Amino acid sequence: MKISQQIQEALSRGLIAAIAQDATNNEVLMIAWMNQEALAKTLETKRATYFSRSRNSLWVKGETSGHFQEVVDIKFDCGGDAVLMKVNQAGAACHTGEKSCFHNAII
């Protein structure tokens, strides 16, 4: 798969936002960060791979919990600095055990 010029330029400047969305019901599951290596590994393995800013390293979603994200589709936004991934989520997406990281209502 060819990575768009916009995404390549954004990655050359640093990290891009990566949004994981449930492929079956479109629920937004989580947001994380990707660098060029994380995106390339995700495309190669079809398993969501992110960049941890706190650990300064790559991490495969589910590598410790078993809650992997099988990536079935990736689109990039109009600004070229974020990706939306449709995933088949195994188990909970959130480290708290919730299905989605977006479970804290404001309104």
C-alpha cells in the first residue's frame, strides 16, 4: 500500500494521530500516536501498532493484554496529519477494561 505524500510529510515532522474505530458498529475506541515505523508495521502486519510517547517506543495493541486490533481499513484526513483505522477489536480497547477509552461523559 502506498502512503500518501501528505501523510509522509506529516510523519517526517513527527507523530500523527491514529484513531481506532470498531469496524462492526463504528464506535470510536481509542486515539493514540503513530510514527513512520508504527504505520509501516501496521500496514505490514494488519495489527495496530502505535508509538508510545511515555516509553519512546513502538507497542502493538494487545501485546500484553491479548486485546489485539486487527486493522481492516485505514483512511487519512484532509489535512494529512491523522489516520482513522477501522479495526476488529478483541476484548476491551481501553486499559481500564472498558470497551472504549471514550466512556467518561462530560455532557
